[in-house]
Amino acid sequence: MSRAIDKLSLWLAGTGAVAIMIAMIAMVGDAIARKTITTIPGAYETSLSLMVLINFFPQAYVQMRKQHIVVDFLTMRMSPRTRDILEGTSALLAVAVFALLFYLSAVKAWDSMLTREEWRGIVNYPVWPSRWFLLLGLGVFIIQLVITAIQGLSKFFRKTEV
């Protein structure tokens, strides 16, 4: 199970990287078009909706690699056992926070889908698919946090048995 989630995390991170390239191309193309002809319809909205993929898809991969920003000037002085329990409990707290965010986002995504929410402009741009992509990124991130919690707590309990 963990290996499948790791592969999905890697795939989502790659998709986020592709989304960055698409957003850059859209915005550069729009900037050039504005100076020469006219704006590209939907370029701004496309880059806005891609921000969900750019920000939330790589989170699980970053968690898997344990590369999130960490301030450890206090914990680096603690014993490895204490760090293990802190890693596990902080991951469990993060699961609780992001599970709440997931639930609230799911309610909003469902409502957005039912009403077919869209940005109105030159092009009517659907918003509701981005809300479901947010849930995908959050869901895999939460699973990675659970894996981190299990790893940290199991290391702690293994060390107490020895």
C-alpha cells in the first residue's frame, strides 16, 4: 500500500510540475499577445485553476521525502526516541488539521459541482473541477501523513521494547 501511495505521490508531483509549465506558457503567451494584438481568452483563468495542482499535488511527495520546512533547533538536541514520538504525534496533529480541511473542501466541491460554479468573463471558465483536484491532492497528502505518523510512532515503540 505504501509503495502505491509513493508512486501516486510521485505522479502527482510530476503533474504539478507540468501544470507550472502550462501556467507559465499561458501567462507568457498572454503577456506577449496583450502587447501585440489582444489578450488570450481564458489564459488568466487557466493559470488560476492550475494553482491548485501546482500547490497541492506535490505536497504528498514532499511529505514522503520529509522535505517540508522544519525548524529543528530545539528538537535536534533531543534524543532520537523523543524525536520519533514528536514526529509521530505532529504527523497525527497534521492529519487532524488536514482532514478537517479535506472535509470542508469536500462540502464546497460538492456544492460547486451541483451549481456548476464558473468564473464569468470573456470565456465562462468552470471552477468546480479544480475543487475536486484539491481533494485529490489533500487526500494523498493525508495518507502520506498517516504513513509518517505510523513510521515515527513505530520507531518509538520498537526502541522502547529493546
